[in-house]
Amino acid sequence: MMKDYEFIRKEEQIEKIFLDEGMIDVPTSRIDCNYFGDEVIIEFCEEGKIVFTGCYYVEMDHDKNFIKKRPISDLKCDQLDYFPQFCDFSVVKCKNHKGLELELFLCDLNIIPLYLKIMCRGITINDSYKFEL
């Protein structure tokens, strides 16, 4: 007999793992956007990372009220003030320019003072959990 959790939707599983792996309210050490926006990697000061692959949309928006007193690149991990406070994962359907329907993960992450919105095909958490559409 199957357990109830085996029927949890992918986006709910991702959010649960994100929370269970302790990725809320911990310092973020870096965010990389690679391959012309196809891949986004978020690493945490304490061990852990989340990788978004096959990205179609990446938005990074800093809180304009956040005063950057010195270059972020000069700061050590314990000096960074980027802490995930909110995460929401969902699956959305959209059409490309040829009218083909795509199913993508929509990820809203508030890493105060940075807001991220990512639409992608795959998410990997700590190299242990992999989700693809």
C-alpha cells in the first residue's frame, strides 16, 4: 500500500524539501546565473545549494531601500545579509512563440533584500533531490 506523501505534487515536494533541508532564514553565500540565464545556482553559507536548470525566465530585483555600504564581493559569508524568508513553488503552463505549450516550475523566492522569480524545467536540491518537467 502506498503512503499519502507519495501523491504529493512535485511543487509541494520541492517546497517541503526546501524547508526540511533548512534553506529558510540561513545566510546565502552566492547566487550565480550561468549559460545566458539557463542555470541559476543558489549556495548557502552553511552547506546546501539549489540549482535551477532549463530556465526560461530569471528576474532578480534588489530592494531599493537596501543600502549597499561596500561591494558585496568584498564581504565574507558571515557579513552577508541575504536570508531566504519566503519560498513558493508552483507549476505553470505557458506557450512559446510557436504556440507550443510548456510546463515549467515557477519559483518565487524572497532572499531579503533580493527577490527572485525563476521559471525553469528542472530543480535540484543539495545534489540529492532532482525534479524535472
